[in-house]
Amino acid sequence: MIWPFKRKPKLIDRRQPNDWKAGDWAECVSANWSDPEPGDPEIGDILKVVDVCEYTHTRIGVRCFALIFKALPGGVYEARCFRKLVEQDDAALITRIKSLSKPKERV
């Protein structure tokens, strides 16, 4: 294709970094699920990751990552809806979780 401009448009990389792994703790930051069901994570929920899956988004053809949680064994959720809780040690992580606004206990 011949571009009418001097430079080609810059392609946007919409992939999320795959720094998730089993054993990580995730905080839900977006609860806009495409097919919501009772028991889906809500904003502020803290969950433990059991597995990470890679897939290609069917509508936009972009590589994405999904998380599977211990407390929700039947569900697979997009990684972009969660923030990884990163602390240096377990005591700091426990303090961080307690400082958040009363997270639901789902273990």
C-alpha cells in the first residue's frame, strides 16, 4: 500500500506485559465483564492467581493474557482488569492488603 504521508502510521502494541505468574496476588481495578455472572470479581477484590493463559482476542486480533484464580476456579478473567500487588516480603503484602478498604476474603 502506498501511504500518502512521508511516514507510515505507528502501530500501537496493545499487549499487556506477561509478568503474571502462579502465586501472584491481584487486585481488581475494573469490573466491566462482557458476560457478568454472580460471583465475578468486583473492584477492590484481592485474589490469588493459580494460572496465566495467553490467547488471541477474536475481535481485534491482539495477543492478550487471562488469569485464573484459586477462589474462582471456573472463571477466566482478562489480566488488564487487575493490578499486580508487588511487595518485597509477605509481611509488607499483608500490611498492604489490610490497608485497602476492607477487601473481601476469597481464598
